[in-house]
Amino acid sequence: MMGIEPEEEIEVVHIPPPCLFIYVAGKMSWIDSEDSEWIPSTLRITSCSTKRRIKELEETFNIRFIFPDEVFFDHGGDRIEGIVGRDISLIDRCDGVVALFTHKIQVGTMVEVFHALRRGKEVLVLFSDELLQPAGSEVSSTTKDYLPIKKPLFMRGESNHYWFLINYLLLYSSQWVSIYVVKDLDGVVSAIREWIEKLRIEKRLE
């Protein structure tokens, strides 16, 4: 009687859980009368590819990005009960926040930035160059697609809508916040990549 061949040993590949969870704040826009989604679109930052490009960084850095429209509750419709509390609870559970400003009025995004800072979270704030033109910035006129903003703005015209927010963050929360002006989607991804690398070093992650 022939012996039974032993089953081939299967190599078990250990996939570590994400070492960082990052909440991504940005503009929520209506799809129809019932539903909304995370759409940070401008003339040069298109909504359909922004989320996909950001998520491509997950495998590289073993992290997970959490978008407000991907969780178990809906931001659309007329009822808003529970949305604020649930968004805030996500921020509380994350290691950091990326806030993308692409429109003139993003009150919810600003509130989420302040809450994250209040909780001692690291925050990356990105402004499209259509909203922010700091003196001396060449992000719109050169091949550079993103630039850090490290000094308070000097003239109101550098950002008619966000100069107060930017100067407050730089004057009172600079140890927790990084601010960039981005020209396009490549700039968004490059700035996030640079910030994640810095965050991993600070947290002493492999």
C-alpha cells in the first residue's frame, strides 16, 4: 500500500496591521439629493483620482488612510444627527490628520484641524495654490508642485480666505502642524509622502 504523500507545507505570510491611521479631512460635496462624498476637486486637483493616489501610499508605509465617506455612516441627506460626533471619534482614534483645503469655505475641515491639535495629533494642512499665494512662493510658476509654508503671511492678499487660520497655526501650533501649498495632485501626494516619512521617524517606526 502506497503511503500518503504529506501535504505540501504552506508558508504563512504575516501581514502586520497598519502602524499608523491617518484621517483625511476635506470638502464633502453632494452627489445627489440623498448622498454626498469626499470631493476635494479644483481645476488641477481632480476628485476621481485624488483618493486613489493617496491610498497608493498605504502599502508603501504600512498605514491606513480613513476618509469620512468610507465609514459606516452617511454624510448625505437632510439629517445631520450624529455626523459631527462620529467624525470627531474617528479623529480621536487616529494618529494624525491630513486636511486638504481646496475651496473658499470649509468650516468642517477647520473644526477638525482644531480638534486634532487640541488632542495633540500631528496635522498636515494642504492648501491649493488657487487659495494661497504666499509672498515669494514659486509653486505656480515653476516645476515645483508643493512648497512648505513656515512663516506667517505678511499680506492679506496672499490668502484672502485663510490668512488668519494660517497665521494662527504657525504662531500657536507650529510644533504639531505642517502647512504646504500644492499646485496639483502630484503636489498633494508628494507633501503627504514627506509628512508621513517625518511622522514615522518621530514615532520611531520601522
